[in-house]
Amino acid sequence: MERRKFLSAAALLALKPTFGNLYQSNPEFYLNRNADNVELWKDLRALFPLQKGRTYLNNGTMGITPYPVLQAVEQSFLTAATEGAYPGHSDELLKLIAGLTGVTADEITITKNVSEGTNHVCWGIPLKAGDEVILSTHEHVGGCLPWIHRSKSEGIVIKTFHPGKNAEETLRNFEKAITKKTRVVAVPHIPCTIGQILPVKEICALAKSKNIITAVDGAHPLGMIQFNIREIGCDYYYGCIHKWALGPLGTGFLYISKNILEKTKCTHIAAYSSATFNMTSNPPTMGELVPTASRFTYGTFSGPLFDGAIKALQLYNDIGPDKIEKRIRGLATYLQDKLLELGNKVEVITSTEAASRGAQISFRINNGNKKATQDFQSECNKKNIVIRYVGESDLDCLRVSTHYYNMEDEVDLLVDELKKYIGG
Ligand SMILES: Cc1ncc(COP(=O)(O)O)c(C=O)c1O
């Protein structure tokens, strides 16, 4: 049943060279058009294998991989298999991520996902029983489980704060959670729940003034909004390429500031963590850990996925981060305005403050039926519309993500379904 909804692999292969070539042979087709030009986005939509009739508004869970990226991955796997070429470390991906986030390549290490970065940080910061760590109540399971597990196993104490309606309220709530025992704050830049952009720069500045270590979960920003880690001022920043940057699944990164690298315990060590070792001496010895964040990338890795990630970031740069941000924030505003027009049966939860609104809008249905929000998601599933149910922190809401491959008529379709639902 499920299979019929998608193009067969053979059909995909038949299409792929056409669209891949369209991009490769004709990159000018988007360069001279600005973010307001809908035709530009329609043309770019052709780079995505998404099936016609499938309204995918869930990029916050997983980005759709465009053909040029799929091709890069396939080509790289083929090269490895035909030449027996073992993937070596290349600085290209590190440089691309560093360039996009305002830091240097030696402060970036590649991970397979956000959770891996969170774990390196959570277990790498020296803490003792009773030390307090502040998290938000809107954490993703991957953002909080490592800390909760450490609190169970090592007795650190977790304190939480609620994101507010706007940046100012969020900052005030965070401030109230600080005590003399606070050692770390680990917060999402954009939570998975309601997509609100949190004031991480202000949170980090306040934390720094009290000698608190700062870690930012950046699962969502890369590819959605432009940001500068140095300006945010955090010690650690962990994100991924497989959401808004539209890279292959299983690609992430971790930033570790130079100032904190040596103080961070490296819990996983293997090939590439250190340049030398000697098993014939007694006792066996190893050299120093390499002096860069890449000491955290160890052992054989999926080079082809990294090659796909490079392609995804090149495509992002080619189209233009500014243009993409305008487009996807514009679509989110378009959706939010339409939801706000629907009256009190639809409660828009994501902040309407422009600085706090990214490319995800969350809402819940208040029509007297306690199950309405979940029911509506089931209705959407039946109509081939994909949105995410948010059960975290009992929020009971729906999150809609809009990327540049989404079109206004897809947003209209969702809103029309919602009108039908609340009207009935
Ligand atoms: C805010 C946030 N943090 C962490 C994660 C975990 O990401 P990953 O699955 O790449 O480990 C997610 C995933 O959706 C997320 O939204």
C-alpha cells in the first residue's frame, strides 16, 4: 500500500539525471531571480524527488534530499566501491560549515546527528554531584536524555525554564532558573516544539557573566536562518545537515570553542583522535590528542554521506542563504497569518514576534474535543499532508515546517483542510 504513494526506484533513476543536469548545466536559472520570484522556487522544486500530491510540511523532522545531493552520495559510494578507495578526512566540509557559522574549521567536528554532539558535550564537561544544569522545558528527546541520564548516574541536578511568549520573557524565565550552583546551560536555538527562535545570544551573555558553560542545540538553524556562532558566544554548538540544510540523513556537526577544547573530556577515541600510538613499548603509549575539535571524529566514517553534505551546503550557498531565509520565513508568516484569521478555535502557539519566528509554526485546535489536534493530524495523513504532532511537555499541538521546496498552494491546502475540520 505504502509503496504506491511513491515513485518506484526505476522511475526515480529515470528522472534523476534530467533534474541533476538541469541544476548542473544551468545554474544561472536561479542566480538572477530574487526571493519574491515564485517561479524561482517552482523551478527549484524540480530538484526534489518529492512525489506530486505529497504535501510534505515536516522538514523540521527530516529534510528532503534534492537530486544533486543524492547523485553526489551515489557517485561517492560508487567511487569507493569501484576504486576500493577508503574515504579520508577532507577539510572541505569543515570549511563549509565553519564559513556558514562564523567560526574556524578547526573548531568543527563532524558527527552523525545532533544527539551525538549533545552526548560529546554532556559527558565531556567535568561536573560533580549537585552541580546544576539548566535546560528548557521544550527539549527534544535527544536534547534532554543525555543530561537526565547523567543526573541519574552521577547526581547532577537539572533545572528547567519555560520559553516565554517573546524573547524578553524567555530571558527572564531563564534568569530565574540560575542559582549559585548552576554550571551549565544547554538550550535549543530553535526548539523542536513550536519553532520559536530563542534569544541564545542574550542567554549566553548572561550565563557567561556568571561563569556558566553554554551549550546550544542547533538542530534547526543551519539552512533555515543565518547565524554566527561566535556572535552567539556559546562554548558548544551542535547541529545537523540533514534537516534544513537538506543534506543526506546521518550528517551532523559539533562546534567546540578553542577556549574549552582542552577542558572537554574526550570520551570516544580511536583513529584520527591522535596521530601516533605504540603497542610495542611497555606500557603502550599514544601521542597527544590532535589539537583540533576533529579529535571527536573517530574511526571509519561514511565518506559518501559527507560528500553529499558538501553538495547540499554548496547548493545552499549557490542559491543564497539570504534568499532562502527570506523565502522560508515568508512562507511561515503566510501560514501564521492565515491561521490567525481562523478565530478562537485555532490557537496559534508560535510567537508572532518577527525576531522569534523562523520557518515553523505550531498551533492547536480548541473546539471542545480533547482529541481534536491529534484527530486533525490523522485527517491530514489521510490526505497525504505530513505535519508533526508535538506531544512534548504536554503541548498537544501540531508543527508545520515550510521549506523553499514548499509552495503557497500547499499551505493553502492545509489551511483549507483545517477550515473544513473546525467548521464541521
Ligand atoms: C531541537 C532538536 N534537538 C535534537 C534533535 C535530535 O536530532 P538528531 O536526530 O539529528 O540526533 C532534534 C531532532 O528533531 C531536534 O529537533
